[in-house]
Amino acid sequence: MRTGLIARKEGMSRYFTPEGQHIPVTILKVEKLQVTAVRTMEKDGYVAVQLGAGTPKIKNVNKAQRESFAKAKVAPKSKLMEFRVDPKNVLEVGAELSVEHFIPGQFVDVQGASLGKGFAGGMKRWNFAGHRASHGNSITHRSLGSTGNRQDPGRVFKNKKMPGHLGVETVTTQNLKIVAVDAEDGLILVQGSVPGFKGAWIAITDAMKKPLPKEVPMPAGLKKAAADKQEQKAEAAPAVAEEGKAE
Amino acid sequence: MDTIAKFEAKQLKAMASKKQIPVFSAGDTLKVNVRITEGDRTRVQAYEGICISRTGNGINESFTVRKISYGEGVERVFPLHSPVIESIDLVRRGSVRRAKLYYMRKRSGKSARIAERTTGHGMEDGREVAESAGE
């Protein structure tokens, strides 16, 4: 298991392929994404990398966080996430990740918080049918209807679907195809839509339910490794991975 | 510039070098050369008709071309920057007073004619003058 990436959802656009198809794509931006901490089996009981992205206002970083960023020797980050990785795919603290972590054609899972809908009724929240518009109906058009029985059981069952807060929950969209990556601007183009609003933080990981292509950089697509790759174009993928590790 | 605008501008720039899009508007007669792939070979087919609408902007711009094919009205919407379009030829400029010529759908025969435009934007004394292409 490789690490994922933290990205910002920038919005949707279209992408023309040379064959003339146009693909609806969501543009995800990766910027200043660095490893801020590593979780080890000995110390934490599990293996993971903590990534940080974004540049916060310094007044919004509290003292405890400032200490931890100082320890990692990275600039303060506004969003931190942990990704579980295999022990062989652990990265060094401070390593900067590139969008070339993913390759075009690969499938990914994208996780984010869905759009907030506020306090929503039964029709919007649970797809209830509602009531009739006419035929003597009075006032109840979008209400719930019955919520239970009579004296037996004499109560409303737990987990009864009722109005309440809708949205802003973690949603994972699986098996989205990577259309292209733009290392220059740090963009990842994903086919289709992605949960969340424009500007939302999004986690992208390799698709859980699809085989991982062999060409993907191991243990991760690092900025330094990508630069080395351009210098020595004939380099094979495993060699690049080794360079990444050696950093 | 926000990321989306930047991304679209970059894509447009990459495509702009490949083909020239003439300056045209609704009412103009166009010949659109469309690349068609049949099996493993591609050929170019011309689709000629009147442009009745241009909509959208930037990379999302598209235009509608209407023609009468075997007595039946046919409309085709092309994304302006689609790689499927080999080239666009401006056959004739039309003089119209509207941006969208949807009224053409109800017209046929004599009333469906559009007069040729000899003045106005991009023209001088009945001749074309060089106009900087929009995009």
C-alpha cells in the first residue's frame, strides 16, 4: 500500500483527447505537499505517513502544532492527514510529493466531505415520497407521514428516518480514472465528479478495488525523484523508486 | 487567474497552434470538415449549413449548424475547439439581426433565405478585412 495525496478541489472542466473525445474532469491541485511525520510500528503500533498541505496564516497555527512542524523541519501546513502504508513504502520526513505519484489511466479512490445541505426534511434526506399536492390535502405536502404504530409498541423505533442535518459527511468515490497529470502546475485531472465544494480538501489514494499498474512510482512520486527522472530519461521505474528512498 | 481558467487557457493555447478558426457569427454559411473514424481508418466529411447559434466561451464554446438534408432539417452542435473538427471554412457571410436564429426552424423555402452581408464588422466595401481572431 502506497501513501495517498492531499489535494484541493478546484472545480470541473473538460479535457479534449487527441481522438476528439471530451471528458468531464475534476481538477485537483497538489501544492507544497510534504511528509510531516511518520508513524512506526515500534512507537505507534501501526505504520503510516502524515502528510501536510497548504500554507496557513501563521496566527492560526497554535504552539503545539508549531513545535511539531519545527521538529519535522517543514513549513506549517493547514491540512494534515495520515495515510496507512506498507513498511517498505514509508517516506522520510520532509520529502515533498509530486502529482506524478499517479499515472494517467490509473484508478483512484477520492475521499472528501459532501456538500452541506443544512437541516433537511424527509423527502430530501431519505427520498420519502411526501404527500399529494391536491385532492383536499391541507398543509402536509412534504412531511414524513407516520413514524410508527399505536399503543404497541407505544414508541418510535430507534434509527427511524427523520428530518435532520444532511451533508458534510465523509464520502468516498471509488474507481475514478486519472485522465492526466500536470506536474508543472501540480494538477491531477480525474474523470467525473468528486465529493465536496470548490476549495475543499480531498484525499486521493490508489483504488482499493482495482489492480495497481506496475508503472506507478514506488514508494511514492517524489518531487526530487521526478527531477532526477527527467535528467536520466532512460531510467526504469524501480531505479527511480530507489532514488526516492535514498533521499 | 484561477486554476480552472489557467488550465483552460493552457489547453486552448496547445490547440490553437493546430488549426485556424475563422471569425464567424450566426447567419454565416460554414463548411465544417469533420474527421470521421470508421474502424481503423479516418476520413474527412464536410458538413455545410448556416450557423444559427454560437454559445459558451473559452474551451466550452460551441456552435450550431443547420442545413436541409433531403428535405429534412438537420442541426449539428460542434464544440468549437473539438479535435474532431479538421477545419472550418467560411463560405458566405449572412446579414441577420439576431444572435440566435432559432426562427429558422419554422421557415422553409423562400422565407428561409438569409441576405449576404457586405458591410459591418470584419468587412469594408464588400471586402473582407483582416480581423484579429477572437480566441
